Amino acid sequence: MGWVMKRVVFAGWVVGVCCVWSLAASAAGSGPSEVGVRDVENIWSRAFVTGDAKALDDLLDPAYVSVSTNGVSRPKGEIIAAASRFAAEHPNTPISPLPPTSTISLKGDTAVVTHHGAQETSVDVFYYRQGHWHAWYSQHTKVTPVS
């Protein structure tokens, strides 16, 4: 690869890193607001799909727990490990932003995000501390079809 191509590739990498830093800074600096919660949900989605253990470690509270539709609870470490496996098994998976069907309820420095899907409804509970949103708990529930 020629020196011009190497410089172009390096410049593209630098721009990408700057975009990620900018997104993280905007999510952290936006305060306890709906925009900040939406931003951190998108960062979470990107971190899970790409297996970004550092971003997940920063986002998830040390006591974070996710409860599946089967009632199985998984702590932070298992979620980070699952993200790493997902990224390895599904490279280049598109990253979906928080869908418009999700709702955000803000109460001071606490937020509850409810995701409404065809197969399940889930909630993510966040708290805002020292300029950052942190996920504390997630619950997933199967949607029962109406007869």
C-alpha cells in the first residue's frame, strides 16, 4: 500500500475515533435529559453489537442485572461476555438506533426506557451521576398475543 493510501486510511480512522468520542461526550454532557438517555441507549446498542467491553463497563453499573423473558438474571459480567461473543459470531451486524416506539420517562436523575416490540416488551432503568447516565437494571417480558 502506497504512502498516500496509508495516509487516507489513517485519516479515516482518526475521523471515526473523533466521531465516537464526540458521540460519547454529547451523551455525557447533555445532563439528565431525554436526549441524553436516547444517546446513551444508542451508545449501548453500538457497544453490545461491536463487543466494546470498555464502553459497556463504563455504562453498566457494577450491580447491573438483566432479567430475561424466562426469568433468568444475568449480571454485568455475563452481559459484557455475551456482547463479546455476539460481536465475534455476528461481525458487521448493523447497529440500530433507539426505535421511535420506545418511550423515555424521566424523573429527576432517573430514567426508565420502555421498548415495545412485537415479541417482547423490555425496560431499562438508568440513573444520572457525575455527568453520566448508568444502566442499573433491565427486564424483558414476552408479549402475549391477544386472542
